Amino acid sequence: MSDLFQDYSEAAGRTGAYDEMFAPGQLARKSYGQVAGALRELSLTDVSARADSMARTFLDRGVTFDFAGEERPFPLDIVPRVIPADEWNVLERGVAQRVRALEAFLNDVYDKMTVVSDGVIPRQLVTTSAHFHRQVHGFEPAGGVRVHVSGIDVVRDAAGTFRVLEDNVRVPSGVSYVLENRRAMAKGLPEAFGQQLIRPVEEYPRRLLSALRKTAPSGVDDPTVVVLTPGVFNSAYFEHTLLAGLMGVELVEGRDLICRGNRVYMRTTAGEQRVDVIYKRIDDEFLDPLQFRADSMLGCPGLVNAARAGGVTIANAVGNGVADDKLVYSYVPDLIRYYLSEEPVIANVDTYRLEEKEAREHVLDRLDELVVKPVDGSGGKGLVIGPDASKDELEALRKRIIADPRGWIAQPVLQLSTVPTLSGDKFGPRHVDLRPFAVNDGEDVWVLPGGLTRVALKEGSLIVNSSQGGGSKDTWVLADSPQVPVEVIPRPTITVRERVSVWPVESNWRDSQKEQQQQQQVSAAQEVTANA
Amino acid sequence: MLSRIAESLFWIGRYVERADGTARILDVHLERLNHLPMEEQRSVAQELLAVMGARAQNEDFGLPELLNALAYDKQSATSIAGSLGAARENARRARETVSSGLWESLNTTYYGLNQHRKDVVGTYRFCNWVLERTAMVSGLADTTVSHDESWQFLVLGRSLERADMTARMLSTRDVLSAGMSWVNMLRCAGAYESFLRTRRAAFGDQHAAEFLLLDRLFPRSIVYALRDADECLAKLDPSAQRVGFINDARRIVGQARTFLEFHRTDDLMAELPEHMERVQKAVSQASDAISRKYFNQADELAWVGEVS
């Protein structure tokens, strides 16, 4: 290893976490062989020049997130996160299983609630969830799917086991960075790509579009899909534009839409055009001022009624938030057993439900050792890490927990796995998580091979959110086929088609003479060298 | 205007467009090539070179040789450096007629050719730089040269070369037939987003090829480029004939364009190789006819004499 990795093993030892790249003793794991080889060839100047150029490309392309009103490039680290095929197969199954269970749970919750009457989950827990919306109770959404797109956050604990940290089935974001990261890495670290098959991510927009079209209201032959964005000031606006662009559909704001007769239309220069599927990237609360916040300027009045009447598909469905409530999260393994009669493939992180008296007392005694999270938060908001918090913070937290035990959960502090990350003039271990994305078209749950690996750029930090100083890594899933010698890899055959001739036969005597001359020349391109 | 100057302008148009097209093709395909195992990389590199109109000299021709042949080899008119050098040479011969903006941007480009690392990462940057420079050259030509006869020659060269380059982009489909070939074809032409916006769900080789070949509104499609060339030829030689054409170039370009535009087919992909071959042939014939008519009349006269 070059001196870029000089102090690495020592620093990695300090964290006590599982390192994705190196086994103890600084031996590169098998899946990282090629990456380690490529990095070994590079000097510090090379690495920082490439890192700079990648950052500049991101800024040029507008791959930014909005932070406190300022556009910032999303930092991409040069060392990818590599997942070997066998580990990925487990993750893929686990993610798909979870999505199917949550889908079934949501259908049940907004219908008969058998899960409650069968005693799997307390009724009160469901009805007190901030995102349980009675407005959408009692109807099956057009197309029959509620969780079209989901992002299931997983982490690897110190023992190297993957665990689910949280589910995102409302508006999971970040997939645009997956697409952009791969493009940037292909140009930033080309040496690491050859010789191994990395599963492509570029089919995501097509998968998404086909799932959205498939779940259109029945009777629509050629559905019109739109992406609904809150507007340019949203932190994920870049992602909305990218997805709309790559799917080739319109990106609309609430004011572009009109609801009439339980159908949705968009205003175009050619008059009103019917919209069949809305890929919703705004929060439920802002979607429909008739049903939710009356002061919302972002939504369109009447959407919920249109969805209820089956005139439009809203993806993801309204009211999904009840499924990614963090207290419901603690029941997901039970939900998997209840709905699918399967054992969970990926375990949860141990979670204390603070509503239960014993657990609460236990937690309140050990606040300084645990992570406490609000149940409906996202983006790392409101989360308190016990060991890092001051006495005052813990005291304030204690009061808030006692005042609203339903609002919080507690988990042990997990030492998230680490990946080498460029920091200053060397690589240091930094903690990462992983958000695989799943697309559900009603028949099949497809999991994008890879997902978004977020990395906490500050040494020792466990918070990977971009709004709190996180960056990202390209995530490579190695293909299944074992590393066979390259000669044996079958070359994709060029289909031999029979030559058909459709152009008129050249009859002009001058042309045919030219043709003879042509055949003696290799090509037009060489011919023109005569000029220069 | 002088034939010699007209010829120079015609070739500035062609060479700049060729550098632009080659940079686009290289940029996109380099990404693919890099993901291939060594042995396969070699054969794909050779096929790619063949699409660009040159033949590998030996069996060992691989990625580094491809980079040299398509990007850096100043001796070859197939390469980006060769094309830009030739464009600059032509501008130097016509320096008193081209605007100083156009000349300087070509000249600066020429001197910038050496300032890049010739490895894979450097080549990506090189390609991007070339695209910026060629866009600048076309922009300056557009805004600082009167749109008179000389301008028509420049645009004529550019349009013909563009048709030829798009044909080559389409031919790269055969080179990397695994995976997302149509996405690559479109990205080569910078047409990906434009294409997606015209299709609601119908993606695939056939539609992408159709778009690059036949679209009437996308400026890099072959039909569009040939129409541009046709219009230039009409403006250069406005003599209205009641019947037929005495201008060979117009006949060749017009025949190719109308054939494509009005051609109806059920299996475009099967016919694609022939279309590409004929388009490239038409471009080179038209280029010859233009040079016989406008640049090299002596040759033309001698030739006619032989017939009579």
C-alpha cells in the first residue's frame, strides 16, 4: 500500500468498527482487490487532482443539494464501497421482503386493520402516528400499489452483520446521486473498473417509469406520468429534475395541475392534458389544501379525492408515513411474520419502545449510552447520541421523553462500518450506511443493485446525513459470475443479419465509377487527408 | 470568392465537426471500454477504430493505441488532434477572410492540444475540452463571420461531416452490442434528453436509431444535417432550373435525404448498416462533387473533355 494508507490500520483499530475494505492486519478483502490495486498505483497528487475534478464536475452538472438556501455540491469520495455478490443477494432479498411486508401493512391499516384485531400491533400505536391519515382510509389506490419507491437504510454493526436502521416509504431521496456517482467514478477511477463485473445502475429511471405506468388507473392505455416537485428551493430539486429528465416526463409544480371531476390535468400550451400518474415528491401535508394544510401553496386542491375516486395514481400513496414511523419500525419483524409467514432476512437494530414502562426506566437510567430518536424524524433531525451529548442536553431530553414517550425510541450506539475516505492528505476510516432503493410495480419488487452509501466525513462521526456534513460513495455490487479467466467470458455475439438492400441501385455512371474508387480506399476519413 | 479560400472554409467546417464528433464518440465509448476485460478491450478498440475509418496496424492494438489514434495522433486526419491541426492550417491559408475571432479560437485550440495527459483520465478531460473548443469555434463563426458565400461553404462542410459522424455514431452500435447500446448512441450525439422527451415509453435500438437517422427537428440527425447541406448548396447555386440539376452535389445530397426521409420500413435495424454505408458514401461523393465544381475546376474540365 502506498503511504496514503500509512496510519490507516491504527485509526481503524480505534473505531472498533467493521472495516469494509480491510480485514484486520490491513489485508484488502477479496471484493476490494481491484480497488486496492488501482489506489496503490496512485500518488497523493493524482488522488487529489482526481477528487478535485470530480467535485468540479458535480458543480458543473449541478449535482447539488440545498443547504440553508445555498447550493452545495454533494461530496463524492474517490474510494467506492464494494459489496460482494453473496452479501448483496441477502440484502436484496431482505429489502424486497420488507417492502412487501410494509405494503401489506399499509393496505391493512387503511382497510380492516386485521393486524390490530389479531393483536400484532396495538391500535393506539397506529392511530397516534403523526402520519396516519384518516383522509385516505377505506380505499385501495388506483393500480393497487402504495410503496412504489422505497429506501431501506441498512448499516453494518461491529460484528459485520447488516441490520435495518429505518424504512423510508414516503419520499425517499438520494437515487440521483447513485446515478451521478457512477458516472463520475467511471471517469475518476477508471483503473478499478476493468476485470470485474460491476452491476449497472443506469436502468433505474426506466424501471421506475415502467412501474409508474404499470400502476396507472385501469382503462388508461397510454398513461401520462409526471413528477410533482415543490419547486427549485427544495433540497432535492436536482433529483426531481434528473428523474423527470431521464424518464422523459414533465416535471410539474402544484400550480401546473388542476383537478376537475376527480381527474387531474396539467396546463400545457396545447390546452389541458390529462395526468394519470403523479410521482409525488412533496410531503403529504402539503399535497392537497382541501384535506391537509389549508395554507399549502405547493399542492393542488382535489388530488386526494381524485385518488379516492380512482382517477389518478399517486406514487407513493398518501398516508405511507405510518409505516416508517420509528415505533412501527420496531414491529416490522412481527409484521413480516404476520403477513408473509417468513422470518426476517435482515434483523432490526435492537430498539426500546419508550411507551413501555420498564423499557423507559431502563433507558432513562442509561441515556448517556444510547441513541435516542424522534419517531417521525428524518434526515437525522432531533437525534441525540448519548455518549456525545452534554449533561444539559441529556437533561432536556429526559424531560421531553417523559412528556411524550410515544414520540421517541432508543437504540444502542452502533459502530457503523467504515470505508477508507480521503481526508486531507491521506485515507482515514469513516463510518458509512447504505440506502438500497426498491421499486415496486405491483407484481415484483426490484432492488437497484447498489444504492446510496452515505459517509460521515468527520472523523469518528456517526451522522451521515448530507445536511450534517455527510458525503457519499459510489456503491458497487459485484456481479454473480465467478472470476473466470477473461478468455472464457463469452463475447456478446454481433447478430448476423441477412443483408437486405433497400436503396436504389446506383445507375448513374459517374457514381458507379466513384464507387470503384471508393472500394479501394479504406474510408472517407482517410481519403480526405488529401486536403490537409 | 477565390476557390482556394472557399475550399479552406469548407474544410474548416468539416474538420471542426469531425473533431467534435470524434470527441463525443471517444468520451462515451471510453467509459464502456474501461469496463471490459483486457482481451475484449482489444478487439472492441479495433472495431471502434474501424468504425472511425482506420485500420489497426497490428494485433496488439489496444486501449492506449486507440487513444493515440483517435485523440492525439497529429499525423492522422481521423484523430482529434489531426483534425484540429488541419482546421487551423486551413484557417491560416484563409486568414485574411476569416474573422480574427475564428482564427484565434482555432489557433488557441491548436496550441492547447498538447496540454493534456494522455492516459484515460486525461483523455476524458481532453474530450470535454475539445467539445468546449469546437462549440466556441462554431459560435464565433456563427456570430463574427458574415453569412455570405464563405459562410455557406463553412456550414456546408460542417453539415456534410455531421451527417457522416452521426452515421458513425450509429455504426458504433455494432461494436458494443452488449447492454445499453442505444443509450450510448444517443449520448454520443448529445441526444439523450431530447430523445427521451419525444418518446413516452418506447425506448430501444430501433427508436434511437430512427431518431438519429430520421428526426426532422434534432440538429444532429442525418436527415436534418443533409437538409442543411442541401440548403447551403441551393444558396450557393441559386440558378433555378426548370428541370433536374446540373449540380451533382445537390443531386447526391438531395437523393440521399429524400430517400431516407420518405423511406418506409418495418425493420430499420436490419437495414441500418446499408443506410450508414450509403450515407457515408453520399457524403464523400458530395464532397468530391463540390470540390470538382467549386474548388478544382481544371480537373473538372479535363474530365469532361475525356467524355466528349
